[in-house]
Amino acid sequence: MRSWPVLRDSTGYVRGYAGYVSYDVPLFFRLLFGPRPDAVLVEPPPTSGAVVRAVCALRRIPYVYDAADIWSDAVQLEPVPGVVIRVLRAVEKLALRGAAHIVTVSQGVVGRIRALGSHAPVTVTGFGADATQFTYLEMPTEKLFVYAGSYSPYHGADILVDGFARFSKQYPGYVLRFIGNGASRDTVDERARELGVSSQIEFLEPVTPAALLPHLNAAVASLATIKPDTVYEYSYASKAFSSFMTGCPVIFAGSGPTIDLIDEARAAGVRAGAASAYDAEAIAAQLVESVESLPSADERRDLALWASQNHSLQAVADRVVDVISATPARVGT
């Protein structure tokens, strides 16, 4: 596999206009003059999708667009000018509407794809986590709940502090540990101080999967939220997948397809946690239930096995490969 260096930030991510251009310009020329593939798989950002559409139209190559996210929806959660949203929306429509096939993570995203005017076939291939990095380790359960990942405004993770404070009145001595970062950290920290549980709330910086494993395997449950009535409520709380891979149940509060994921696990006969209303009392009740009915080591192992078989990156990749393989080798065939 050949690669081309692009501009990255201090954490290794490609972000912002300059970073995307440093990727999209070489992409244009390499795809235009390189060996002709049967099909192209392209992921966001939408600018890359637009570049791929232009080149593939010239060379009559079909492309499959991986719409794991709708970027022009996500950007509305940040303080950006309206013109940026409108331009990004136009570019994203261009990328979606030219695809021979689209793969995505949930039916909720399918609805947004249709709303943006794409009539291409869409296959829900699901979302997954790396089963080679997130694995089950048998170890003692601690008085610990973990929130692992980002906590931006659309997550609304501060509601967890309210629920945890109510739970702590009945079960003191537990810790709620946030591992990751996000724009809502100050909001979460301030709410913990207001409710008098600051000593039980911990904040850790983002860590590698290997470093995260002991936290998830020792936790009673991991917590996740998607705030209802936001532009992004159709998305997964993706941290649930990595938690399941380790056998750690998830208590989810909010709306969206994460509820369906938990129901799917239950239907398969594994203990995966619970979905809760986005409400402090409801969250507290689920926390109480989780400590009063701890899953056994075998039940946590079963959850990890189910997740690795159904929601690993490999399982998702296999479904995407099936879509690409069935895509005609030339536009118009």
C-alpha cells in the first residue's frame, strides 16, 4: 500500500481546510493518472467525495461513498458561520448524489441521505470497533462507572452527573470517571461541584485502546449519552461498541440507534446494559440496577463474544466489501 504525507495536527488527525487540501489535491492527481480500478471507496470529508466524483466521472469509474456521518449536520453543533454550513452542505450533496452505491451505519443516516437528495442504493453495513484492541479481560469489578470518549454539547453528558449524584446518595463510594475530552468538560465539572460530588468525578485525558482496557473491564458499566432533539440525534454513541467488545455493559441515556443496539443484544440473549430516558432519575435507577445485579464473568465474556462476531470492524468491512464487489466495474453498466 502506498501513502502520501498530509498535514496533521498535534494529535495526528487531519483537520481543517489546509489539512483536507493537503489530502484532496494529491488524491485528484493520483486517482486521475493511476491504474484504473473497478470501483473506488471514498470516506468523508465531503471534499474528498467531491474530488472522487469529478475524477470518476471523467474515467467512468463507479464509486461507493461511505456515509458514516453527515458532516453538514455535525458542523451545525459548532460555532461556525452559516456560509460554511451552506458550502459544506452543497459539497456533501455533490458527493452523495454521484455515488453508485452508499454504505452507512444506521437507518437514521439513510433518512438524512434521502433528505439530501441522493437516490443511490444504500446499504446499512453498521458500525464497529476493533476486536483486536478491545478485548475481554477477566478482572474484579470496582466501584466504578466509565464514560470513555468525547463529550461535546450534542452528547449532553452533564445529565450523567445529575443521575450519578442521586445514585450516590444510596450507594456512596462509587466513582464516575470521564476518559477523553470535549467542549463540555467545564460544564460537567461545574455541575459536579454544584451537586457536591466533585470528589467522586475523575477526568482523564484520552488514552490508547490498550490503556483504556483495564478501565472498561473493571467498571460496573460504561455510560453514554446522545442528547435528544438535536440535529445529531440519529447518530450512534459509538463508545458503546468498544465497551461491548470488552464485555462491559452500557447504560445509555438519550435517543437514537444506540437503543436499537442494546435491544439487539438483549434479543440475542446477552446482558448488554440498558437504555434510559434522558432524565436524571431514570439514569439513577439504571445505575442502581447495575450494581444490584452485576453480570457474571461468563455473562461479560458472552457480551464480548457477541459484539466481536456482529459489530467488529472486520464484520463491518466484510459487508462493505460485499457492496463494492457487487458494484458494476464501469459507470453505465
